Amino acid sequence: MPIVVTTVFIYAGAALAEIVGCFAFWAWLRQGQSPMWALAGVPALVVFAWLLTLAPADHAGRAYAAYGGVYIAASLLWLWLAEGRVPDRWDLFGGALALVAASIILFAPRSA
């Protein structure tokens, strides 16, 4: 599988795992759900951290920085699909800009 496709799957999976894990805590602490929600969120956060170690970057900071753009876009998708709130044009513009920035960080040619 080409590196770009693999990277997309790694970051998409990481974003889903992080959002699910964090939303579990949100539901517990902000929406009055059972503490069991938080307990269920912990494995998702572990999967998130593991997936980021698979990112094709030489340095953790670069992998995390690039992931940040993907996380922004995935969070807007969550806003729409899970929370029923359609992102506005500024959300979409910001998400697209974040993805462009993430691509530059991750795929720019680098000298050794």
C-alpha cells in the first residue's frame, strides 16, 4: 500500500480513537453520563496513542503536528455526524487549511 494511503488510514484511525476516547470523558463530565463512559474511553485513547507511533515520520513532534490537522478535520466531521451540528463555512475553511498544513508538514521533501 502506498505511503500516503497508509498514512491516511493511520491518522484517520487515530483521530477516530482519540475523539471517541475524549468524547467518552466529555459525556461523563459535561453531560452527566455514568463514569463507565470514561472507563470505556480509556482503551480508545490507548489505541490512539499506539496508532500515532505507526505514523511515517522521523520525529514524534512532526507526526503529532501533522496529525493535528487531521484531528481538526475529523473533529468537524464528528460535530456533524455524531452531534448533529453542521459545520459552517468557516469551520470547513479552517479544516481544509489544517489539512493542507498537515500535508506540508508530513510530506514536504526534507534534507538529511
